[in-house]
Amino acid sequence: MSSYKEAKEAFVADNPGSSVFYVNVVSAAAFTAYALYALAARRYRSAALDWVTMVFPTLLGMTVFADHALLLNSAMGAAAAALWLGAPAPSPPPKPKGQWLDESDSDEDAESVSPGPRTPLASGVKLPSQLVAESVAQARAAAAASSPTTLQIPEPRRRRSASPTSPVHTIEFASAPTSPKAPGRADRVASPSPKAAAPAERTARGDTLLPFLSVYRAHMMLMTVHAILAVDFSVFPRVLGKCENFGTSLMDMGVGSFVFSLGIVSSRTFSPRAGRRRWVPALVGALRRAAPVLALGFVRLLMVKGSEYPEHLTEYGVHWNFFFTLGLVPALATALLPLRRYLRWTTIGLLLTAVQQLVLSNTGLQAFLLSDARPGLLGANKEGIASMPGYGAIFLLGLSAGDKVLRVSAPPKADEDGGARSLAPDQLAERATKRKTQLAFELVSYATISWAALALSYALGLDVSRRFANLPYVVWTAAYNTTALALYLAIELWFFPPSSDAPPCPPLLDAINRNGLVVFLVANLLTGLINVSMQTMYAGTAVAMTILTVYSAGVSAFAWAIRAHRIKL
């Protein structure tokens, strides 16, 4: 066993990595898969379809198709094109005469008027304004009836509510009647079409307002889950594994993306209002919340040391592991909360990584980290400790991105006459689409700035290092993830208009998000079990892909089986 352990450690050591472009090309399978799902979901709905279109392609992209990424993406693109041509999206119904909002660019138009000659008004025939008012009232009543958790109050109010499915993605609106003295815009708009009614009412209730964020988080989790086991097989290209000292690779990006994603979903906890809390109690509370994740870190430590599991010490150190980093970065952000009164999270994060880079470049710290010396407990875990400022900066940049992303799910501001509070469901959907479009352009601008900052760091002679989580690594992580968010959002806007009845977030991926940490823990346990049961390094391609496919399907099935519960650790 010891000889195999040494061979396995040498198998993953001294990896120079690949290019940033290659990482992006391999990652492209995730975005193509989302487009394929968008078209397939118009015809078919099942968890098996979700796995085939959204999960399996990411596994293929980092294994047998890693050197043929263009072929994989072309095949999925061809399948998507066939679905597009075979079942084109139906055209929206024409606007009837008298539509009040002629300037509206919404896909949800008024219901078509039946052909036939016009008849004059007669006794018992209602005026158009009466029909409009009744249709709007019926839409609101249907939305309220189908959402038992919606707040019912006599006055027009809004409240945020965490959904059991996606606590940071949804928001509920309270329904209230429009005052007859001050009619809102909805009272002047024709009723939505039958096809638009259901999706629009879901928007009015706040169901999954940010599906692109759910898909982004789930895909990030799935690629991490696949990579932690695939890296132990020879079918996984070595250049995609974690780099030894400097360089870029898919697994290096996976670690940073995990922290960045954690920052996004934690942004409400670290709102500006939180900066006014007492510092010591807030820090104690953060450490208390980190206890379960830190406990998982100690469990992993005991399992690794007790089973002679192959280790790569230059990843985090002798005792440190990723669970310790994951548990401590929110506490580090809490320690910096007083600065939030004066500075934005982006500024604090950039200052933190800049100071760390100055220390690395102008002191002997970087030389010490690259050496074999490990004096004492701190020296034994020098990589994990020294990289904490960088991961903290990534977390803070994720918080900043979360402030902007989650702003889309905020209730619309009321007009002077209270019109926003009385909007019809299709009008709420239209507003949500416009806000998402604005967010897409905002994300593109941040991604462009981050890629430019990475190019500047290369020009200054700084190389990316996940081992230290240095400044180039921080800006690369920000650039990659803001680009991914923008692409997922663009696909959602293009393929899932408000009139679409297909779920923008596949139910399987939504289930993975619901218990993400538990899914990640189960994946780690299965990875360890497989590695102690066989010599993965010597497995052939057929055996490796069979095991990886069963493993991927098993983790997905586990997430699907527990989707009705939220398991907190």
C-alpha cells in the first residue's frame, strides 16, 4: 500500500497546468449543455433528461472529450439545432387594437380577439374596461390561491420570504387590491394570454426569480464533484489537475469558484445593515456557524491520516484541508465588517489581495512557502494559512457580485400612484426581464475589467498561484465566474422568455442546490471509498468511465431523493 501511495502522490505532483484558454474551452460544455436542455425541455420533462443534458456532458468534457472539446460542443450544438428546427417556439399572439402599452417589448401580449364581424354594444355586453378589470382581478386571485404562503394583508405591502427550495433565489409579493381612486397601470392593460398567464403568475408569486444563479451554482458543484474523483484516474488529463506552484487548471478554478459562489449566496447576511452590528458578538456568531464545516474538516483529517490515503501536501499542508478554508472565510469577512461602513466589498477585497501580494513579492514569505521547510504546526500548514487572505478576497468579491445579482429579486419600486404594487403578473415578468437584461450588461462589464486586470498582472510578471491564492489568482477567479454568470443569464434570457412554460432551472439541479453541502460531503465520502477499494491510477478508460458514470448518477440520485428536505450541517 505504501508503494502505491507514493506512486499516487507522484502521479498528481509537479503539474504545470494548462492555459486559461484551455480551461475556458473545457468549461464551455456546461453552457452548451444548458442551451441543449433549454430546447429539450420544451418536449420532455424528467430527472433523467436533466442528468443526460446537464450533468453527463460536464463529466465527458473533463475526461474522454477533454482533448476534443470542440467536437463535444459541436455535437451538443447540433442536437440543440435539431430540437430547435423540429419544435420551433410558437409566435406570440397578435396585439388587439386598443392595447394601452404600445411601447412594451414584452413577449406576453394580450389574448387574440376571435375573428368575426364586430357587433354593436347591446344589453348584457360588458365594456372593454370592465373585461380588463375582471381579467386582472382573476389573475391576481389565481396567483394568490396557488401560493398558500403568500402574505395576505389589507394594505399594499411587500415582503421577502425564503423558499424551501432556493432560500436566496426567491421572493414573494403580497397581493392587495388596487384603490379605485388611484388605478394602477395594470388596470389599463389588457389581460395576459393563456400561455403567458401561468409563467407570469409564477413570477408574481416570486417562484425562482434567479434560475441562472441556480444553474451556475449547481454546475459549479457538479464539476467539482466530478473532478475530485476523476483526477484519480488516468482518463482525466493531468493538466486539468491542481498545479504544484504556479499555473492555471480546471481544478484550481474549481476551488476558487466554490468560495466565490459561497460569497454570492451569503451577500444578504453581509448587507450594509450587518456592518452596524456589534463586532465581537457578530464574530462569535460567525465562528459558531462555521463549527459544522470545521468539524467536517477534522473528520476528513482523521480519515485521511487513519487510512494512509494518498496526500498532496503542497495543496493545503499537512493537516489543513478545504473544509477549514470553507468554514473560515465567512468568519474572516465578519472580522472585516466594520470597514463595510466606509468601503464597498469590492474595495476591501482588492485591498486585501493587494496587501497579500505585496507581502509575497517583497518579503521572504513566498520563498518560505516554496521551500520544503515546515517548522511547527503553523509551518506544517503554511499553504492553507497563507492562502486565507486570497480566499477571503475571493469571498468578498463574491459578496459584491451577490449584491448586484440578488438585487434583481428585490421587489419593484412603487410608482407615485402605487402602480408597481398593482402590476399584473405579465407586467411583473416584463419588469423582471428588463432588470435581468441590465444585470447581464453589468456582469459583462465586470468580467471585462477582471480579464483586463489578469492581463495586466501577467504583464507585470505575476503568475497565477492557487497554492498562495495570490492577486492574479483572485482576479482570474472573479473574471471566470462573472463571465459564467453572464453566459448563464444570457442563455436564460434567450431561451426562457416569460411566456415559456419550461422550467429555466432543471429540477435535478435545483435539488442539488437545495442540499449542496450534503451532496458535496457524500461525494467526498464516495471518492474516498472508491480510492481505498481499488487502485484507480491503473484503471483503463472503459473501467474509469463506467465507475465515474455510476458515481455521477449515484450522487445525482441521492440529491434527487432528498430534494424534499433541507439538511443543515
